[in-house]
Amino acid sequence: MSGGGDEVRPGSIAWHDLTVDDAAGVRDFYVRVVGWAPEPVSMGEYDDYNLTTADGTPVAGVCHARGPNAHLPPTWLLYVVVEDLDRSLEAVREGGGEVVAPVRTMGEHRWAVIRDPAGAVLALYE
């Protein structure tokens, strides 16, 4: 998930993505506006997209609001690295926040989407 192969440390931002109904249209918008290049990521029946800089460094993603992403809001979602996802999710609940999307895995990594007490969403990434 981390763009550019940089080491990710707790508290750092590991990734950014945006989940929308029309991922291809929004992908094209950012290609024109920012100059990112799209790389398809197969999700089986459709593609989501990594967006890269001119040298091919992945910097963000645009995802379809389907399947497990169907209920995510159309906002740029930051993925912040935590040392212990379970402990962080407990702290979210204790602090008046909520878990919006349950823990998911990708390889050896785990993440979940939370909403803070003010209503802002963020992904926690272990």
C-alpha cells in the first residue's frame, strides 16, 4: 500500500484512496487534473485503479463503491499506520468513534475504516 517503497512507521500515512460510484470517470478526472497515470487493479469482475506519478511511483487509488467498499463515503481516505490494529480499534470505540468497515486483510497487512467523534473517516493500517 505504501507508495514508492518507503518504510512505513506507526503514525505515518501509508496510502490514500477514494471510493466512488464511477471510478473510471473519477480516475480520468485526476489523470487530466493532476497528471497521474492509471494502472488497473483487477477486482475480479471489474478494475479499481492505482494512480502513479510519471516515474511509475504509486501515490493513490480510486476504487469502485462495490462489494466491501459499497458503504464507504466518497472522500479521500488516508491509511494511517498503527502498531496494533485491535488495540487501536478498541481505543476508537472507547473514545466515542465507530468502526465503519470491519478489519480486512491484504497479504500480511490488516486495516479497518473508522469514524472519529466529529464524523471524519480514516483507515487504520497494520
